[in-house]
Amino acid sequence: MAAPSLLNWRRVSSFTGPVPRARHGHRAVAIRELMIIFGGGNEGIADELHVYNTVTNQWFLPAVRGDIPPGCAAHGFVCDGTRILVFGGMVEYGRYSNELYELQASRWLWKKVKPHPPSSGLPPCPRLGHSFSLYGNKCYLFGGLANESEDSNNNVPRYLNDFYELELQHGSGVVGWSIPMTKGIVPSPRESHTAVIYCKKDSGSPKMYVFGGMCGARLDDLWQLDLETMSWSKPETKGTVPLPRSLHTASVIGNKMYIFGGWVPHKGENIETSPHDCEWRCTSSFSYLNLDTAEWTTLVSDSQEDKKNSRPRPRAGHCAVAIGTRLYFWSGRDGYKKALNSQVCCKDLWYLDTEKPPAPSQVQLIKATTNSFHVKWDEVPTVEGYLLQLNTDLPYQAASSDSSAAPNMQGVRMDPHRQGSNNTIPNSISDTMNSTKTEHTAMKGTSVKNRPDLKASADSNATLHSSLATNASNHNSCVVDVLRKNEGPHTSANIGVLSSCLDLRTVIPETSVSSSVSSAQTMVTQQTIKTESSSTNGAVVKDETSLTTFSTKSEVDEACALPATKISRVEAHATVMLFSKETPSNPVATMKAGERQWCDVGIFKNNTALVSQFYLLPKGKQSISKIGNADAPDYSLLKKQDLVPGTGYRFRVAAINGCGIGPFSKISEFKTCIPGFPGAPSAVRISKNVEGIHLSWEPPTSPSGNILEYSAYLAIRTAQIQDNPSQLVFMRIYCGLKTSCIVTAGQLANAHIDYTSRPAIVFRISAKNEKGYGPATQVRWLQGNNKKAPLN
């Protein structure tokens, strides 16, 4: 973690959508990139559900339905996948709740649930300020504040230290409450404390950590409950313990529990005195506890003043959410004005990167030409940009500065909507092959995934859609999966078909009053598919890409205007738009990457780049990528060098956030094309017919002369494949000038079902001109998860 002076807080200043009113006592959880906020109070208790998309910087109000709960404050709020549970809280002054509600965020459907009471004892009483923590299929309720008076206007507070366990049903619903028998000394009664659950990677024993709270006076004690033995203890800690506090937040990232804000005593006050005799104030202090070593570290102390407004001002009753390694903070109250008898609430949204980002996936080739590469890599959550570098075996000389060669600081950048994914190893098409499979979809949307501080904004008139993953058995739209195979010094594309996919229901954000949204507006579905890519060295590369389907005619037309390496498929009033993936050519003779200097291609906001040049290193410099606190290098002082045909280039990429540049990815190697050979066939389609299946394709976009013939191949079953599933053997099933062929049921009966990724039948199609055969398009026709024969 960075030293306190190097903490790089960022205030989000540019966002769209209906911003919720400032409040305190609200709660927030994260589902993927979405921050979901419910409840809280400020001039009345809020009952709306607000969502903030941290990628598109947009607030929206989802159209919730079902048993919508009343507004509440200081309630329990936990997230289990795409299910959110709300328990208790204050529903009006002096009246507290012990009701439990469930929100299925995939459909924005509320449901009131009634857990069974404990087998012995009473269920939890109405309360506020309790902790409600989730681990596995159980929620753990501790403490809070109850009202002893039956008259809500006559508030008689009673602090609680009872402990309950709530068992959840899988997916939806709950089983019931239980009262575990615990060992050891129980923490004193309290409310407005925090509780987090952490499990060490090696020990496997989850523990709940309770810190601080209020019981007449603020507390600074730390308690640990082993959830396996149900034993309470007070761990011995090192370092400076944060001041006693309540209404703070505690968030776990990695092995650290981050404590921010809250009510603390004024300096010099005796915190043991009655709260009526002690003045309290809000704080912006920030500390973390290493949960492995039990050592406190102060990042921002109470004595540090902030005259430049470079971090959140003091507050309590705010919310904090961890998304990846980034912490978001929103709203809260910053003090109590006795003269006005009212709290002053903050309206600001801040985030802080707690550590450098992880290494991205290997750079993947979408398309290669004679003098350029279109590449991509998997997105890393909550980053501000990516540094792409290359090196090559070609001799190039260090360059002196030349202002005439000044490039755009961001380097060469592609349209962020045109994305693809691939990670393949070349091999021969006619012999036994070692094939790389990557199931691929690409996202084309109306929102631009840029960080707020990079000052990139989406079209203000575009409709932005956010979606959440959930299983749905009634969704049968097809996904086309694109792969490319290269057998020579060229590139190629290939496509596969997935028979079904998960349905990710969308959230259509509320528009402004001046906007007009048709009630018949078709929703967008979005899905994340996890896949594996096999390589010749046996390593497995995890690849996660996303799919978006669109319904509007304009987007279909736009898709058709894109290069033919994309395939469009209309199904159920939606078009699945996918972009082909290119395979690298045969690797050049390799040398250790460290033996050559790495040169910057540029800094990119998105995870895709069109590479035709790179920046030459100044004389005597080993690196030009010196980014401190996300400051970019001055590329205007550097000369550029073009890529050349038939040359191998090695690539690596690193993500950038507020803590700096993270580690680089593994190295990928691609080769620019040699002129003259035809490109790969594109837009492959597969459809069933009475004879078997109909396989069709489009001619290469770059035929480099007349196409003399096409060849189609089918991966077939052999004993060799059974011994080594990654070794594919292909049989030619078609040769001719037509851009389609019939694959008979008899031929399909001999097909090899490839299970190295999703079950699929593998085809390859290549074109031949006067110079010879070019690269092949590989098609993976996805078969679902059963082992039935094709066409069943």
C-alpha cells in the first residue's frame, strides 16, 4: 500500500443520470461494476434503490417491482451473487424493523421472506445499527439498538449484543434463524459498529471481525469470532489503533480491513465520560488492519489537514464499497449544526485505488496485416488505462528527440466497441494439429468504458444499459464464437456457434424528463462467458469476454457496414454482433525478451489497439514509461518507427490506476503478413437441414488476386485424439469454388467433439489463390454440455 502522502484519492466529478439526494445511514453493496445503494435518511427516510455504474459513470433508478420494502436507515444489507438481502433498520423515527426482504437484482424483483424462528429462543427483535455479514450460505447478525418503549414517540434505547445465524436457500429464499452457542467472552452491547468476515487462504477457518461502535460512548475494541468453533476472542494487535468511533465503514480488500471515517472524540476529551459530557466530531482518518498479521497501519491520521480538498472531507454514516481493489465512498453527514438542529450531508463520490492493478491477460491478436496489428486483451476492472509495449528482433536505433514526430499522447486507438479476443498457436491444417480454442464474443454498446479522470464521455443522447448475470433456462439465443487459425505467414479468422447462453436481464436506467422512452423498447442482454485457451506448452490461459445483443435496426445496419470478419445473426429480435479473431503467424526464432529493449506503443484508455508504429527509445534510456500517479510519459519527444511486413513482434501490456503501473502480462508474439496470399474466409454460418448441416462463408476481404478454390475440413475422431485431446486431426470434406457446402449426417457421425473448452465440433475453411492457400478460419460449432451425437 502506498504511504499516506502518496494516497491518490479521486473525486468523481462527471456523471450522468438521476443523482440520489445526499443522506446518511444508507447502505451499499457491489455487483460486478455496479454500486447499489438503498435507504438512508435526510429530511425523511429514503425508499428508492439507486444504482451507480462505475464503468459508465451513470446513476440510474431501476424499475423495481414486487414486495417493495419501506424506506429504512441503519439496516443490514448484504449481497449474495445477484441476490440482495435487507434486514431491519429504522423505518420511521422511534420505530424499528425486524423484517427481511430479498431483491433479485437480475430482475429487480423484491420479495418479502419469512424465515423460520429459532428452534429455541425468539427471533431477532426490531433494531437498527446492527451488523449483518454474509459468508457462504449464512448471514450473521450481531448487536444493534432496540427501542424498549412500545410508544415510538418515547424512545428508550437498549443496546444489544445478541448473535444470530440466518441460513439461506440456494438462489432464492431463506431457511430460518438459529442462535449459535458461542464460547468465550461476548463483546459488549453496541450499535453502529462494523463487522467483516475474512478467511485466510491457507487456514480455511473464516473469522468475523467486529470493530468499534457505540454504547453510550464510542468504542475502539476489536473482536474476533471463529465461525467454525464459534469462539469469541480479542486479538492482540500491533500498530496504532484508530480512535474510538461509530458510524464508520469497514471494507475488506485482499487481507486488509480498511476503516474510514465515523464519529470520534474531540482531541483531549476524556472518552470515558458520558456522551452528554463529551464533544464528538466526524473524521476523515483512514487506517487498515492486516488481518493476517493483526497490525494496524495509519494511512490518513486525524491530525492531517487537507487544505487542497484532495481527499474526502470528514464524514460519518456514509457508505463504502469495494470493487476490485478500488474503494468507493459516497455521501454521509459531516457534522451536526446545533443552531440549525440538522445534519449537513455530503453529496460527493470518491474512490481510492488501494494497490496497483494486476497483470492483464496476454495480448491477443484480432487481425494482422502486412504493416499493422489489431490487438486486444481482457479488461482489468477499475483501471484508468493500459500501457502497451513491444520489442522485435529487427535492428532499430535509439532516437534523439524530434518534435516534428509528435504523436497523440494516447497513441493509436481503436473504436472501443470493436473488440475481439484470441490466443492461438499456429499449426498445419492438413496434418495432426495442436489447436487453440477460445470461445469468443465481442461487445458493441452505446457506452464508452472510460474512467472518469480520463475525461472521456459517452454520447449524452445514448441509452446506456447495465446488466447483471443470472441463470435463465428460457433464453435460447445463439452465440457465435469466432476463432482464427494461421498455417503460414499470414492471419486468419474462425467462428463457432453456441447453442444456448445465460440470460442477463438488463436494467434500463431512468431517463430525464425531456427524454422519451418507448414502453416497447427491447431490452439488451449481456453475458460474461468464461473460457480456456490451450497452447502447445500445456499452459491454460483464462479468458473472460462479454457478449451484448442489440435490438435496434440502426445497430444492425451499422454492424453490416463493418468488415466482413464480423458475423451478424438475427434471432428473437436481437442481433448478436461478434468480431472475428485472428491467429498469429508462425513465431519467429525467439530470444529472451529481456535481451531487447521494450518500446512503448502508447497508453490506451480501452482494451483494444491498432498498432502500426511504436516509439523509439531515446539514447541511453532503458525505458520511457515512467508513470507516477498516472502521469503519462511525453511521447512528443520521441520518434516513431513503422511495423514492417513478415516480421515477428513481441507484445506485453500493463494496467494503470491511481497507484501507478501494475505488472506486465505474459508475452505474446505475432508476425505481420507477407503480401500475396489470400486472407481467411469470413462470416461463417451454420444451419441445420435434412441432409445434415449447411456450412457457408464469405470470400476473404483481401483475396490478393483471384480465388481458385476453397477447402473445408472437419476434425474427426481418432485414437490419437483420445490420448491427447488437444491434438486435432482434420479430414477435408469439401473442395471447390462455391462459398458453401453440405456436411452430411454421415460425416458428422465421425466428428470429434472437442471438450477442451465448451463442447464443440471443429471446422476449418481456407481459400487459395495463384500463390497458394492462405490462413484458415476455424469454426467451433458449440454443442451444449451433453455428449449426444450432433444434430440431436
